[in-house]
Amino acid sequence: MTEDAARIPDEHAQTLVDPKAYADGRIHETYAWLRANNPFGRAYPEGFEPFWVATKHADILEISRQNALFLNGDKSPTIVNAETDKRIREMTGGSPHLLRTLIHMDEPDHMKYRTLTQAWFMPQNLRKMEERIRGVARASVEQMAATGGKCDFVREVALHYPLRVIMEIMGVPPEDEPRMLMLTQELFGAADPELARKEEPDPAGKLTPGVITDFFEYFRKLSADRRAHPGDDLASVIANSQIDGQPISEFEAMSYYIIVATAGHDTTSSSTGGAIWGLAENPGELAKLKADPSLIPGLVDESIRWTTPVKTFMRTAAEATEMGGRRLDKGDWLMLCYASGNRDEEVFDDPQAFRVDRKPNRHLAFGYGAHLCLGQHLAKMEMRILWEELIPRLQSLELAGEPAMSQAVFVNGPKTLPIRFSMA
């Protein structure tokens, strides 16, 4: 297969790395073109190392299940331009990573570090927290009701409900939640002019050393306190963790706190907002839910598929191989386009539609294989509980203005969602 045949047209290659395209919807036009015309092609966007692009559900699954062949740690697991990669390596003494979290690790480290907290996120443990989470959900519904029938659902509900849950699990006091929310938005929204830290906006959406420094300073104090006074929370688990009989390094502990604290609420916030957006645009789907509340788990999965908060991850080929009928060399970089896989016409009937009764719903939003999202059960439980509390009371729902998505290639979702509603 010649390079020309594999090459993705430049306009589509540039769209893949343009944060604005993920906000205005152009990315889905590019995904649809790629699935139809070049489902496993190579992109050569200006300023970036060339990379392969997997847009089909089957290819994304195949790459995700081969964790020894397609690595997370050799290069950045999130897309960065060449200049940003160079600056990060200069700052870190050669490493492509400003953090070392589970998403930056391969075996054997990945499973060792995953096991440290895995039990906290298993269904049998989460069931013990259901009533605590339901209390937070009820408070969120009451707060929504108190707005008088009009609110920005993202800013007034979706951002705060999962944040309260994960901070309670971690052991972060409520008064510190606004700081955690601000830092998370600055980290994931580094390419968005409205969300980025003003003194260090980064169009590539990755180089945020000031934000990471602030996270480190906060979690250093929390970690020291939990080593001295361990409690029944996730921060105590991380602060006192050991690998192979030795305490984990401060850098890895701080990285662990950051991934749990940010990914633990931001993606759930996005899917929660996506659910209300989908229901507001499709009143018949809300009617289905009110007539049959057993469809609520279907709403959860469909909102996760439809929104797909984690849009992309990168992998690096550990050796020469073939994928999608094309030859890859050792060291080649690959982009997994989850939001494209989740709208693959060969897997999903009418994939652009929002359907709460979609069955089956084999979405890829949590990833697959060894890197399957650690918090998937918590995310689905949080959303289920919120909808169990809200849907029976929600009498009407419509958009009250133009929603907007955040500008980001890695993690994005609704950032404003004005709605008008009535509640019983």
C-alpha cells in the first residue's frame, strides 16, 4: 500500500487536530468521510508528527486489546504538536509526559498501579455508597428545581453533582471543590479560550505546567495529612500505597490524585449534560423514560455513546505490524477516535440519533482492554441515580438557547446548556 493511498487529505488531517472542530461539530463530518473512504489512514497535519487514524469500531477494538503491541508510554498518549512535545521533553529531561498516570503506563507497571485503587471502583464496593450518592443527587435535583424553571444545566447541575461525589470518595473537603473544578477545566480546556488559564493558553491543549503545579501543591498537603492521619477515603489509599514493598514516588502519587480527581468527574459531567441535551432535542425520548423508568440504564449508555467525552487517545507501535490492511513501522503513532467508533454505521443503527432504548449499545466510550476506564461503574451508577431522582419529576424540557461544546481534542463535552423545564 503506497503512502499516497494511505494519506488522509490535508483538510481532514487538520480537522483531527483542531480543538475548534470538536466544538462546532466539523469533527463528525471528518469522521464520517474517513469511515467511508479511508478508515485506517495516515494524517500529516502541519506541525505534528504523522500518525495513523483508526475511525472504525472494529479497528479501535483490535488495537485496544493488543496492549503489548500498541503502547501508552513510549510517546504522549494524548495528541500534542511537535513543538509542545519538544518543550515537555526539555522540561522533564527527555520524558514525553508531564504526569505519570495509569494512561501513561504499560505492563508491568500499569496493572500494579491500577490494582492499588481498583477495589474502590468495583460494583460491590460502590453499592455501599449508593445512599450517600443518592443524597447528593437529591440535593442536585432540588437545586435545579429552585432555579424556577430555567437554568444552564451544565454550569448549575452537571459540573457539580459528579464533582461532589468523587471529592467525597477522595476525602477532599467541600470548600475545596471550586478549586478542583477550576483546575480541572484549566487542564482539559487548555485549548479553549473560555476555560484555559489566562497566562498559559495552549492551542495544542497539553502544556499546562502551572495548572499541574497547583494540583501538586494541593495534593502534597492532602497526602501528608493522610499519611499522618489515614482515613476511610481514596486519598488515604494513594498516600500510603506501596509497589513491590516500596512507597510509590511523590510524582506518581501526585499524578494518581490528579487522574482520579479530574477524570473522576469531568467525563461524567459531560455525559450528564449530553443526556439532558439529547432529551431536550428529542422529547419523544423523555416520554419513553417517563412511561418506562426501566429504560434509565439505556439513557445512561446512550448519553455516554452520544457524547463520548474522551474523544481520542494515542498509542505507539512497539514493533512493525499490520493494521487495517496497512503496514506500520516500529515507533509509529496512532490515534484512536472513540467518537467515530461510537457512530460507526456498521455497528450502530442510525448512529446519529439519540435513542434511550438502543439495544445493543456496544459503545467504546470507556475504552477497551487493559486500559478500560477504572471508574466506569461509578460513572454509570452516578448517572443512573441522578436520572432516577430527576426523570419522574421532570414534566417538560426544552433548550432555552444555543448549547456550546468545549474546544478540546482529548476530552470535551457541553460547557453551556441553557434549558427551560417544568417539574412536579
